[in-house]
Amino acid sequence: MIKNKRSLEEAKKVFYEKYQMDYASIGEYKEKAIHFILKNYFEVDSNKMEVKIDGKVCDILNEYGIIEIQTRNFERLRKKIEIFLKSNELTIVYPIINNKRITWLNSKNDSDYNRMSPLHMNLFSSFKELYKIKEFLKNEHLHFCFVIMDVLEFKNLDGFGLDKKKKASSFNKIPLEIIESVYFENYKDFIKIFNDDEGEFTSKTLAKKKKIKLKDMQIALNVLNYLEIVTRIGCEGRNYLYKVNK
């Protein structure tokens, strides 16, 4: 099981010292801050970062094996996973945003600073990315670390509508607090995301209970059924009926 080697504040300090930045200038930085900060959260030795393995560069190679931090676009991981798993243990770190505050850059309205977003994620939300690497998930050498965090997102007023906020671009996100790091040794540990009293459910009823979008829950159950964490036991109307495999 991988463990952090710095506190979040220490990792953020490395980020700010390297780029001589503060919150006011975060919009000028085009790289992804969460990725950089988590890399320095899980490793302190820069010589163990950005290591080339068979033509592909991994984020970290240390005593835990390879650690690859991916904030989205898991389809880009496919070739790396194929290569890395040939000779190493691989842990994919995926940050999950619990609460998000938004600061709108170039706004003169004080109420546009640190506004709370209504959107939240949880472990079920991760499957829309895991679906993209579904064929690798049963590999016993593939591990997962879900870092649940609160973040501050910086966005520019360059979107549509009167307030220019619709589909506006995001400059960056800074972690504010790490709530929890959830480590799964392998795909079988995904059963832990269910309660003991789950019973029978459809994607619609479970989406409501877990408070995520129906489409995201349908993807989650597709993957969990493939992994044999859940089983389709019939239909309820036009929806599949599921139960958790104990």
C-alpha cells in the first residue's frame, strides 16, 4: 500500500516555491497543479519522479512500484498500463473532488470569489474513467488509490451567457484539504464501496442513494458487473435489477 511522504501543505509549498506563485497568479500557470502536488505528496525524492520505462515516462518509481497520477482521460493510460504491468506493481492515483470552491478570475464581483459548486463526486464517480481501462482492471498487480479532496478551482470569465460562465475555461485546481485516501489492493476491493444492507437495486435507485448522475451510475454498474462485484438478477421495468455478490 502506498503512503504519502509529505503532508499536503508541504507538497503545496514545493509547488509554490518552484513556480514562485500565490493564489492571485495561479491562472498564469498552465500545468495541472493537482498532479504536481500529489506527485510531491507521495514522493520526496525528485530522482524517483518522471522515470522512463520502456519508452514511457511514469510519474513515480519507488519502493512501492510505479505510481501514476491521473486526474482524467484514462484512455491515455492504456499503453502505459500495458507496458508498466509487464515488470512492475502499478498504483493508479485518482483524485476525487468532494467539495469544490470556484474563484472567477477577471471578476470585479466580490461574490464571485470562493463560491461553492453544487457538484460533488464520490467513489462511484470514478467508474466513468475506470471504464476506459476496463480490460486491465482484473490484473492482480494493478492497485488503486482514490484521494478524496476539497479543491479551489480558478476559472476565467470567457464562456457564454450574460455572466460569461457557461462552458467557461478552467485554469487550474488547488487542493485545499485531503479528506481521505482510499486504497484498494485490487479490483476485488471494490465491494467495499457498498453497504452491507444494499439489497436489490437498479441503476436509478442506486444513483439516487449514492447521489450521482444516473448515466455515471449506469457506467459504474457496467464495470462492477464485468468485475463480478455485482450480478444482474433480472429486470424491473426497463431497468436491470442488481445485487451485490457477497
